[in-house]
Amino acid sequence: MTRSTVFAPFDIVEGDRKRGIVLVADHARRDLPEEYGSLGLPAAELDRHIAYDIGVETVTRELAAALDVPAVIANFSRLLIDPNRGEDDPTLIRQLYDGTVVPGNYPMAPQERERRLDGFYRPYQDAVGAMIASVAHASGKAPFIFSVHSFTPVMQGFIRPWHVGILWDLDDRVARPLIDMLAQDKNLVVGDNEPYDGALRGDTMFKHAIVNGFAHALIEIRQDLISDRKGALAWAQRLAPIVDAIDRRPDMHQVKMFGSRTGPL
């Protein structure tokens, strides 16, 4: 974990914007601005899944390099504020996460909540929106958005059986072929809207893909499979030809409004 006096809320990985693909990594890092210290947590807690999606930064950077596409990576821990939640989501700033109390988040004054929104959450979301707009302009077509996440093998005592899961709402243009292609490997247990449901109002995919009719999906890779560089690189290499093949499908760069299971757009 690194800290600096000037804290950049996001990082841009450059790639060929004419390809029409954008990668996003909402939970890739566990960093905290210097003024927040460790949010009152022991250092070991910041190594856990509660602080970030283990392995995702390497997978995202390697996948971006393999495909030659840009990516937007959030630089702050989701314990500070979760960039993959709506601003009105009660889990936006967690005070308790998987059994761990976060002292620096309790109590949460309205002024501090707004400070974190303005200083970290909104700049990241603005960067995602700006990249999508730039890619759309450069490519001359509706972009394909791919969000990379990872999940802990055990949550609240439940051993999760999946190696990977694909999250989606109503637009299955990316999700269905992605699930089918991954499932061709009979050694993989592939979750369909597991271990979470992809219908989450206000999250990054909702804000930037669903409401605009852009093809998209969110992948969740089990963290023990990508916790070291070798595993993360292997998954990036596995995903690159699959994402490339999906990108070539005829409807991938068309605007299509599917709506959302969360309610009217």
C-alpha cells in the first residue's frame, strides 16, 4: 500500500481508443490518502478482501495490454468510499464489513461524506464517463464496457463453489457468450449472476452502460486464483481472446436499451 501527499483518485491505462472497448476496475487498489491513515484498522485488515479486490489490478493491466485497450482504475480503497455503489446506497461508506468494524467511518458526518464524494468517488466516476465518451468518439461506435472484479472464496462462513462469475442485469449481449465460452473449460465452475446479482442500481455499470444502452458485463474472479502475478497473468491471457471474440459480434457496438430489473431508468 502506498500513500502520497497528493492523492490521485484514479489511474488511466492507455490503449487504442479506436477499438471501442473500455476496461474498468472499481476495487483494484487498497490505498488510502495520507490524512486518513489506516481508517483506524490494523494493517492486516487492509490486506483482506474488505479493502480491495485482490489480484484485479494486475488482471486489468495485463488484459488492457493484451487487447491494446484503455482502462480506468480506481486508486482508493473501497473502505474509504465504494466507487461501485450509487451515492444513495447504504453501503457506500461501510462502518462494518465482513465482521470488521471500520473506526474511521464511524460516526460519519454529512460533511465528511460529501468530502469523500467530491474528492474521490465523483472524480473516478467522471473519469470513467470521460473515457467512455473519448472511446466512443475515437471509434465512432457505441463502446463495449468490461468491468473486472474479484471475490473472496469464503464469505460469512459460506464456501463459494465458483471459480468465476459473470454479473449482468437485462442486457445479455456480453454476459451470455462470456459465460458460454468460459464454461467450455469443464474444470471451471462458472456463476451466472453469482456470487452477486448484477442488477445494482447506481453502480458503475448502471451509470455508464445500462442507462446508455452500451454492451457490458462485470466479471468476478475468485481471489485465490489471481492472488499472485502468475495466476493474474494466466487469467488475463485466458480472457483476452474471449473478450476479443465477443467484441467482434455484430451487435456489440450498437446502442440497445434493455432497461433494468431495479426499476425504470
